[in-house]
Amino acid sequence: DQAIVGDKTISMWLFDKDIYFNMSTSSPPSLLVDRGMALHKMIRLITFSLGGEAYLNFMGNEFGHPEWIDFPRPGNAWSYHYCRRQWHLADAPNLRYRLLGNFDKAMLELDSRFNLLTTGHQHITLAHESDKVLVFERADLLFVFNFHHTMSYEHYKIGVLWPSDYKIILNTDKG
């Protein structure tokens, strides 16, 4: 999410104008914010878990920073106005940015607990285009992503490497 020199950040694309008006935890529910938060988490989790042996995050993306970075240059009259990060947003208990930051910490904890980024085992189990479902294995974990915008699946059958009872340890739909 390297929105440099005036392009939108991924958060701005996902939340649109609601990024400025509906990120308070006391705001009325917003489908755009709720869906945007889930997609922001899913995009980061899929990048983190399938991206290789390292995870690089761009300044503020871990909590959905609402603005781009525009370093001083002739095209902006050498302005420092957008050459900053609003780190306080990630710590504000009344803002949803904190929830995105907490999710990022939980992702990093997955690596600490399961050596996710250094494992050799990585296998895409299912990529179902019409269902918008992606399932893959990494380390000793099974990742299941549902990108469908209207369908929620129960008892979705997938083949797995390990016969076991599974439990959810990280859920992008939760705060």
C-alpha cells in the first residue's frame, strides 16, 4: 500500500469518505466501514501468509492510516502537510483504526507461535472462482478466505492435509 505522491491508500479505496466520518466506535454501523475493515484485514493476512519469508508494511498501513504520503517536492510547493503519519489514530480507544492495528499484532503473533514465515510447507488447497473462496495451508495452519460479497458458507467442504478438529485462531470479521 505505497500511496505516495497523492494516490489513495488502500484504506481510502476501501472506506471512501467514511474513513473521515464513520471510524468512531460510537458511529452508527456502516456497511462500507465494516466490509472495508474485513477486506483490509483479509488483504494483509493473505499477503502476510502467502508472501514468502518476510512481511513488509508501509508506514501506517497496519492501522489503516487515512491519508497518503506526499514528500516535499516542487509539485506541492515543498509542502510538509501530507508528509506525516497520524500515529495517534492507532492508539485512540474510540476509533476503529485501533482494531486494525490490533489485527496486525495478532498476525505477527501467528508467526511467533507457528513460525509461519519460515516454514517450507505452503500449499493452495482450493481456489474456487465463482464461490470466491481461497483455502491454503501454511506451516501447521489452514487459512480459509471467503471473498464473496453476499454469500456466507456453512459446512463448506474442503480437502485438508491433516485429519483434525479445527478451531479459529484469527478471524477477520471480529474486532
